[in-house]
Amino acid sequence: MMKLSPKLSQKLSYMLLFIATMLAIIPVLIIIFLIIKNGYSAINWKFLTSMPEDGMRAGGIFPAIIGTFAIVMCAIVITLPVGVCAAIYLNEYAKDNFLTRLIKLAIVNLAGVPSVVYGLFGLGIFVMFLKLGVSIIAGALTLSIMELPVIITTARGALNSVPQSFREVSLSLGVSRWQTIRHIVLPNALSGILTGTILSIARISGETAPILFTAAAFYVPRLPDSIFDQVMALPYHLYIISTQIPNMPKNIIYGTALVLMMMVLTMSFVAIFARIYFRKRRKW
Amino acid sequence: MRKSLDYIIEAVIFICGILSIVFVVLIFSFLLKEGLSFFKDFSFIKFITNQFWYPNSKIPSFGILSLISGSALVTLGACLIAVPIGVMTALFISEIAPKSIRDILKSLVELMAAIPSVVIGFVGMVTVVPLVKNVFNLPTGLTAFSGSIMLALMAIPTIVTISEDAIRSVPWQYKEGALALGATKWQTLRRVVLKAAMPGIIAAIMLGIGRVIGETMAVMMITGNAAHVPHSIFDPIRTMTSTIASEMGETVRGGMHYKSLFAIGLVLFLITFLVNFIADLFLGKNKNL
């Protein structure tokens, strides 16, 4: 075999790396394009605000949108305060000892547990043991545990980016540790925590496996009365209509996928722009 | 007054801090409890070495060898696609791409991670599945191979993001040293930067594998759900995750079938725990660089 000159082999390798990068980027663009192209014709006001009809083959997806909204909001309300407190503990109080290392290991592993295993756990603990039944609250609790490591990690990053000198000035004025955190550290970390929260909302809106046996219903043509009702959920609805219903009109499936994808992507973009905006305004 | 309030708040913060440990222990012990009560009636050895998964027949058989091999095959396939693409993309973004488009490329790669897995599963069903069926002339396109392709797409963002961090954290002196000795930029990247970043890249690959093994919805929609030991990557397969997701709804609460799915959950939990633990070890190594 002819030996390539270093220059030529560099050129070829760069070309190869460029192709790999395109292979990593193009599929997601194809997915987004396909869904918008085939789905936008299904989207109208009626589709978004009416009940499904004819065994879900016609009508709208209103209850699924509301159901997802209810589950996700409950989950965030539960997980946000707990996650932020855990981040405060790790960043402001914890010493570098065995317990702290154990907490960090636990967070890493919590983040790695498969989503369907969270579903099993939620079924066993919340639905069966605590007798909450298949309900919004059972699904929300399941999702909140799943999202906890993500919230902790992002909130910790936000707290960590507040300069140490801020804390030292406050403490040197005789302010207590907690008061310093409450009035100096938290307000300065708020923007980072906020963007992390929006990203978390986006992520759990699309989760299906954890709510499969804890919150989601196949078909409920009405809105929930309380957090103890089971609901339709957008990702589960998409799964059902694309695999379980024969003769499902394709444009409704694409339309549902488009609504779900747009919800998630819009929130992700809001979070990204918020991050850029806050970074520019930062005073330090 | 203020002091005791501070004290209460700090106690709450401490409790929230250790809650992660509580949850990991709780999840594990819960799966263990259900799993052990299952293994009392069905031997663990038979569970993982028998290939027949007939949970509903008259004499039920709960062998998950076919499910383990299904998960393993689809994961292996996904890795063979995702690892080279992911690592090469990370190299390109961190070292070769012009600075001005670096962030754009990175955001585009990460965009994939934002797409819900049911949406990816659905798109796989309408694009990759018929394509695989026609190109390879198969009776069905619902195969391990189709699953591997879609799972690779889902693993790539994880691999790229973490590898890129590792590559960028290689000290600049290493690069300057190699370049000063007359190496081309590519020789430097391949022989110095890649080697120095290897622990981080291995961690990235492990986390990617963890993501693929645990993935449920997309895999359930694309791989055909056939519980048998596959002969080739073009066979329909069934994974551990999709078995749990598709069968839990039809089980009797507290029955053998119900418990067997928790036993599968236990196996999955242990596998992902191990994979993440290894990833964490390598990430720790990378920091000591």
C-alpha cells in the first residue's frame, strides 16, 4: 500500500471527521422537517381544543395536552424545591467527606436508571403501596424523582457560578450562613436555576415510559377533576395512535407528533435564549 | 427566633441533600424485594439462562436469555454506529471547526437529545423500518438493525457532549509540544490529544451505552417485539425494557408475571448501575489529568 503523505492524510481525515459531523446533525434536521411537513396540515384550533372522536381517529387532542400539562406542572412543583435545596446543601454546606461522595454517586446513578424502571418503581410505591392509584399525582411523583438529579446538577452549577467573594462579604458583615444564601447567593443564581427548570420541563414533557403505568390512560374523553384522576398524555397518546389503532389517519399522527415536538423544542429554545440573555446581563 | 428558624431550614436542606441516596436505596430495595419474592418460586439461574419467555402459558416459563440477547444485540449495533460518529464529531467540533460555528454545531447535535423518544420511534417506523425492509429484502423491517440505527441517533449527543469536554480539557502544552516537534495537526490530534482524552471518551461511551440499554419507547416501536434469541442483526428482537413496558399493563397485580417484570427491572437496574459506575470512575480519572 502506498504511504500517504502527512499533509494528504490530514486532509482526508478532516474530510472524514466532517462527514461524521454531518451524519450526527442531518438526521435530527430530517426528523424535524418530516414532522413539520406532514403534520402542519392537521394543526388547527379545533385539533388543539377538542376531544378525540371516532376511536381517536378524528377530532382533537385537547385532553392529552391538558393531561401532560397537569402531570408536568405537578412534577416540577414537587422536584424544584427539593432539588434546589439539595443543590444548596452540596454547594454551600457539604464538606469533602464520605457522605458527600456518596451523595454524588447516588445522583450519578439516579440519572442513569432507565426510565421504564422509574415506571416500575412508581407503580409499586405510589400506585400500589401508597394507594394513589393510576393518577396525575402518582405520575408526577415518579417523574419528579427521575428529574431530581438533573435539577440538582443544573442548580448546583448555577450556585457554583456565584463568586465566592459575594459570600465572604456578606459573612464578614455578620450575616448568618442561611441568610447569606437566601439574600445573596440564591438571587444571583436564580437565572441559572430558571433556565435549568425550563429545560427539565421540556425533557419530562416528552417522557412516556415513567407514566405508562402510573398516570396515563388509553382514552379518557374528558378533563381531569383532581390530581387523583388518570389522564391522557401527549407522548403516550402518540405511542397509542401510531402503534395500536388500525387505520389511523397519518396526518393526525404527524399532527400529534408535531404538537409534542414543538412544545419540547420551544421550551428548549426559550431556555437557551434565556441563558444567553442572562449571561450578557451578568454583573461579574 | 431567627436562629431557630435558620436551624430548621438548614435541617430541611440537609434532608433534601441526602434524599438522592434515600431514593437510590429505595428503588434498589424495592426492586430487590419484588425480585427476591419472584426468585423464591423461579430459580434465578433458570431466569437468566433459559431462553423461553412464555409468561402466560399454562406452565409458564420466565427465561429472559432471549430478552438479554435482544438488548445486547441492539446495544452493540447502536454502539458500532454511534461511537465512531460521536467521537469523530467531538474531535471535529472541538479542534477543527472554525470557532464561529462551533456553538451552532454543538447545539445542532444536542437538538437530537431534546426530541422525545416516542417521536423518534414514530419517525423510525415510517422511515427506517420500510427502508431496511426494502434494501435488505426482508419479510419485515422491524429488526434489531432498525432499532440500532435509531438508538445510535439517541446516543450520539451524549457521546459528543462528554467526549468534547474531555478533548477540550487536554492541556494545551501537550498539543504545543507535539506541534513543536514537527507533527502535523492531525498527527497531534490522533496520537496526543485523543490519547490524553481517552478516559473521558470511554466515560462518554459508557454513558451512551447506559442510555441505549435503558431506552424503551423507540425500541419497542421499531424492533418487532419477538422474544427469541436472534440469529442475526436483521431478526426482530425484544429487549428487556420493551418487555416491561408492553406487558405490565396486562399482568395481575402481585402475580408471578407481575413480579417477573420487576425481576427484569432489577437486572436492568444492576446493569445500568454498573455502567454508570464505570463511567464515573473514568470521569474521575480524566480530572486528574
